[in-house]
Amino acid sequence: VILLLNSVCNGGVEHSTMMSSLASFRRSMSNIPRWKTMAGPVLPNTPPNDPYMQDPVPPHRFVQQPPPLKNSGDKAFMADQMRRFDLGKRHLANMMGFEMSAMTERDIEYSIRYLFPCGLTEKSARPSMADPRSVFPPVKQLDIDEMGRPKNPFFYTEQKSFSMICFEIASIYHQLEQESPENISSFGTARVESFRWISNKELNNLLTETIHVGAYRYFLRMLDRISSHPLAAEYSDTLDKYKVMYDNVDIHSRESTEAKFVEKSKATGKRFTARALVTLTPKPDRMGTITVNDTLFSNFFFNIRDREQVIFPLIVTDSMGRFDVSVTVESGGRVGQAGAVRLAVAKALVPHLDEATVERLRLCGLLTYDRRKRERKKVSQHGARRKKSFRKR
């Protein structure tokens, strides 16, 4: 650049040559980052932490920091949330005249509804205030050793502890499959126990992780395969962690179907447009009756099929005569009303039965709402599915 300027001053360079040189100079300067041209050289005696003399950080080197994780593992975040929750709770107590230490979740919800009335139908869009410990789920911290390396080999997965458990169970299953037939025949058969496997909710609380339904079913299938093997007793320590034993109850005995004689139970049911409310009252003398809208049910349902629908849950659970069944039904026709009463009776029987009998009700489909309805007629058709007859000419 200096040589170019000297030549221009001396008049020894033509105009076209000068313009081409300036154009090449601009191209060369455009390749240099702007942040390098904005700062001067660093002086030798400048302290390294002086922000005024150091080169600024280039824009392309600014790394966007990820947002903080909103979970119970972040102690600073949870402390701030608890401080805000206590402050809001104190303000609500002062405005409503409550005692802050005696306020419950129900009192907080009532205060929010009273002070901040909202016409939004979506529940998640309404104003609310809850304990942060119930809003943000607990998160298990990563277990590391002295060198800072994770101890769990499945630390990169979404469910670290569950993946480790599945790996251990699969390893046990492969070891059992490799056993020779002589060892299996000499050991005998597997023992029979009255137990159930740990539920999905209990497993989530145990591992502090959210296990999907498909993964939980795979987990149960692996446990069932191992427990049915003749050599499963060798790994009883591992299997017992996921067993829930029944307390001296034979689930196959007749005593397990006896009613628990809860004072009263109520349940609702629906079918088509019919709605039913059922109240069960235990009768130890087994002289219970069934009334529908203050009328004997045989005088209300004249069709034998509708009567069978009403008493079907009582027959399955062997509870005929053990309860006074009071039914209030409205809307719909007789078929819909019978279906609504059947669902309500089955749901009202659940508090009086044990788990085995409730499972029998579920397998019979008596605890499931029947969503089938009459399909609407379509335009330009005779019915819902029937088409008009085709005529070629």
C-alpha cells in the first residue's frame, strides 16, 4: 500500500493501474475478520485481564449457553422456586385471612379461584400455584467416581437405571438358556408363590425415572420368562426386588371373593345418552334387592336381555343378594339404560372386592365404557353405509 501511494504521489502510475490495485486491496481486506481490524496490537506491558487492550471475542465464537434444567436436581433453582412459593402463599394468606402454616393445597386452589376468576375452559390455561416439589419431578443425579467418570455404563440413555436393570435381567436369562438339560432335570421344577410383579408406578418411584408402557411390558415378559425357569431359584435375590408378596392370602380360594363390607359405595355409568347412579349397601343376611327409580328392576326392565345386563356383574362376582342396589337412571332408551346400570354396578362393586375378583371383572369387560354409538346417515346414501342402487342406463 505504501509503494502504491508513493507511485501515485510521484505521478508514475496510470489511473487504470491504480484502480485495479485498490480493488485487489479491498478484496484482500474483505477476507480479514472485522474484529481483527477493530483492535490494535497488544502492548508488551499490558496485563492479560485488561478488557480495554485485549482483542474482543469474535462474534462467531460466542457459544450460546443452554438454559438451566428446570428439575429438582438443580438445588439453586428449587431454592428460588420454594422462596417464591412461600412468598405467594404468604400473600394469599394475608388477603384471604388464612393462617399460612395451616394452608393446604385445597385452600390455595380456592384462593386462586376467588382472587383470579377466569373463564377459560382449558384447565392448563387457568392461573394456578402449587408446591414446586410436586410440579418439577425428582431427577436422579449422575453418580460419578473420583476421576469424574460416570459409574453407570448406560449414562447416555434416557432411563439410566432402568436400562441397567434390563441388562442384568437379560444377562440372567441368557445364562439360564445356556444351562445343560442334565442340570435342569436334576434341580426339579420351579416353586409356586402367590405374588405379583411391581407395578409401573411403583417402578417409577423406585428408580425416579419415567418408564414407558411398552418398556414396562418388555420388563414384565423378561421377569415371567426367568421366574418360569426351573433354575430361577438361583437368582431369587434379583427377582425378589421386583416382587410384591400377598400377605397370607390365597388368591384362588373362595374366601378371597368374600365382600369386605364397606359401608356404602357409589358409582356412575353411561351408555349412549343414558346416565345411571348406583348405590350399594351391604346386606349380611343376603336378602338384598335391586330397585331402579324406586321400582323393582323386574318391573322397570321388561326385556329379559336387559335384566341379564343389570345382574351380570353380580353373577360374575358371586354377590347376588349381598347388597341392596339402588339405581337412579335417566335419558336414553331401555337398552342404553341397562348398559349404563351394568357399568355403574360393576364400578360400585370394586371397593368391596379383592384384586383377583376385580381382575375377573376387568377381563369380562365390565369395567370398560362401551363407546359404540349409532353411525350417522350420510348424504346421498340410504343409510350410514348403504349406497343407492347403481343403474347403468
